[in-house]
Amino acid sequence: NDEIFKNVISHAKEYGFVFQSSEIYDGLSAVYDYGQLGAELKNNIKQYWWKSMVQLNENIVGIDSAIFMHPKIWKASGHVDGFNDPMIDNKDSKKRYRADQLLEDKIARYEKDGKTDKANDLQKEMDLALNDDNLPRLKELIIDHEIVCPVSGTRNWTDVRQFNLMFSTQMGAMAEGSDEVYLRPETAQGIFVNFLNVQKSGRMKIPFGIAQIGKAFRNEVIARQFIMRMREFEQMELQFFVKPGTEMEWYNKWKESRLKWHLALGTNPAKYRFHDHTKLAHYANAAVDIEYEFPFGFKEVEGIHSRTDFDLKQHQEFSGKKMQFFDPEINQSYVPYVVETSIGVDRFFLLTLINAYEEQDLSTEDKKDSRTVLRLHPVLAPYKAAILPLTKKDGLPEKAREIMNSLKLDFNITYDEKDSIGKRYRRQDAIGTPFCITVDHQSLEDNTVTIRHRDSMEQERVAIADLDRIIANLVSW
Ligand code: ATP
């Protein structure tokens, strides 16, 4: 599993999906850049989400709010006082860790060594301490279980302290001398503070939703597992406003509907599970994670939370503006309840790569052969088709370019004439291009080409005039 994960990471770099940020300066921890194919895949993921959430739902609209917001918003939301991770430093290595992560690693170690009782006990103790924000107890557990620093190997720990995950910066010329602003740690608050603007200008009636895709920033203490946990990342969030008392109905509806969204992309259902939260955040009355089995275990990709009227009420109190909806059916005003679905673009990108990545042995009795293929859903694939002239002469490249020009307004198409046709097929397999269109000498005579399908590697001969319709069919959803 570690091996596969390593291969996926190097594949992502080799083919221009993901690069370490600032690589020539030795990188910036937990920050990544998307390369030429990564940007396409990421855009396709966002489009698939936007289309299915916003454009296919009459009662959902999308916005794009600013990253900077009034600092009071983060007071109201609870982030200034409560968006913390417990951290601890090792005095010898000067390295900083998340206290709960050190304990979780220890629990995993106990489990690996077959010490299930010890693992369960420690898990319980840790949950209790986290629930009570009992920082001295977390340190006690680290000492009692003889946890050593992975770098220095010593047990010379500081006390456990809370570490706020929000990045802050200065904004010029703000009133009252308070010029500190935050980089938003979630996109949700941009939706809540625009609730009335959208409701009124869009004449929205409850139940309705506001969706948003955008960057979020968290100063994560630990940076691990590639683009799983980043300091700058992107979220796709829906806040769905409902009548109080109906929230559980909507919560269950969104829970099912979001899982369907994942599975519609052909991801393996056996890799998914729901994880219901027993410990609820202060604003929630129900919460569930959609988890995917990554090579390093089941991890959250998406959260669905019933957030009650917490956020709107807080903004009502802190801003002094009423955040109510007048419901003509019951002739009453109320502060709506909210059901949220929140998924990380980057985490879903990683899921998509891992799910699609396959090393296949194609050896026959007389010949060794293999390929690496990204079995991406055609909707997500960076290129929908590759146009390949069989040879570089006899007018084949010209014919191929002509076909390319007739298709490229409708689809993202790539062209390749370098190396043998077999090598070119492999290259397209490796980046997930679902169809290769090969132009050969027969094409010049009868205006037909072959289409090779990435997954089955089967080929069929079709008329050039039909290509547009055929590709549209194959990449539609
Ligand atoms: P975690 O427990 O993994 O830190 P979270 O519960 O804090 O996640 P939420 O605040 O619910 O996450 O955010 C919603 C989604 O945003 C997550 O399901 C995840 O996909 C994504 N996300 C959160 N933090 C990060 C991060 N640091 N890097 C990449 N994606 C993230």
C-alpha cells in the first residue's frame, strides 16, 4: 500500500499533475502546485460538482465570496476562540507535533503489535481528554505511554498548548486600529453573511441552498500524506437553509445524495463508508463524514453537518442585523436551520488519482509487457481524446490536424506524433485519456479513423464525420 501511494505521488509529478510548491527552493511544507494536467483534472472536478449541485438543482444558487472578510466574522463563528489543535514541542529536536496525532500513531502501533486492549484504552482516554479540552491530561498520556519524538528519539516534551489554525495578516487603514484580518479557514462563513443578499436578490424560498467553491487556509501543525492535508486548499461547500424541525429529513437526504455523487463517477463502493460523529461540534446536532479507504486507511473526504441556526444567530448577534426569513406559508419569520455539505477539492483529487491508478501486467507467453493506466471517468479526464497520425509523413499529420481543429472547440483534445504508436498509446493511458483517434493511410481514402478505448484497449473503425457525436456520447454524464 505504501508502495502504491509512493508510485501515485511520483506519477502525479512525472506527468504534470501535482508539484511541490517552490520546489527549486526546496519546497514549502504542505503547499502544492497543480501542473498542466492537474489544473485540467481539478477544473473538471469543480465543474462536475458545480453542475450537479448548482445547475441541476432549481433551488440552489452559487456565489463567489472574498477570502478576506471582516474580522468580527471569525469571532462570531467561533474560530478566533475555538479553532485550535493541541500541540506539543520536543525540546531536543525543536519539532512541533499535534498531541492527538502522536497518540493516534501510538494507538496504531499498539494495534499493529496485537495489543488491542492497550489501543482501545488509550483511544478512550484520548477521546475523553479531547472532549474536555484537558491539555495536561494529553501530556500525561504522552508521558505514560512513553511516546518519543520521531526525530530526536527523546521524551523531553513541553506542555501541551492550543494552537489556532487561522493565518492572519495586516490590512491597510482599517478603523479603530484593528488592522488584523484572517485568511478564511472555510468558505462557509462567506455564504452565511450573504444569506439575506442572496435570498432577497434571488427571491429564494426556503428550502434553498447557496453553494461556493473557493480557497481556504489552515495553519495545520502536521503536514503529511501529500495533498491530503494542506495549508492552502480548496473547498466545495453547500449551505442548505431549511425550516426548523425539518433539518434531519434534509440531513439524511443530503447524506444519501452526496454518496451517490461520489459513486456516479465509478469509484469503488467498497472503498466508501459513513462515519457518524459521536462527538459533535458546538454548532451541530448531527454530523457524518464520508470516508474513503486511502492506502493509509479510511479518511474523511467530505463532511455533512446539521449546523442548526447557530451561524445565522451568531451573525445576527454580532452584526446587529436580523438574519430571518419570512415564510409566507405560515405567515411567520424565523432564523432558518442549515444543513452543510463540505468537500475538499484537493482531497477528492487525491481520491480520484488513487482510485484511477492501476499498474497492469499485460505479458503474454512470448512477450513481457505492462502499462500504467489512469482509469479516470471520461468526465474528469484532462484530455477527452488524443489525435495520433500513424506516421509523420504522407499527409497524415495534416489530416490529423484537420480532425483536431474540427473537435477542439467542443472537447479538450491533445495531439501527438512523436514515437511509435504503441508508445503513444501508453502515454495517453498514463494520463487517463479515454480515447485515442488514430489517423492512417486508409483515413485518406475513405475518411475513417480508428478509436482505441483506454480501458479495454479495443479498437473500432468509425467515420470522421461521426467523431464529434461519438466522443460527446462517450464523455457525457
Ligand atoms: P480533518 O479532520 O481531516 O482536519 P476537518 O474535519 O477539519 O478535516 P472540515 O472542516 O469539515 O474538515 O472541512 C471539510 C472538508 O475540507 C474536509 O472533509 C476535507 O475534505 C477538506 N479539508 C479540510 N482541511 C483540509 C486540509 N488541511 N487540506 C485539504 N483538505 C482539507
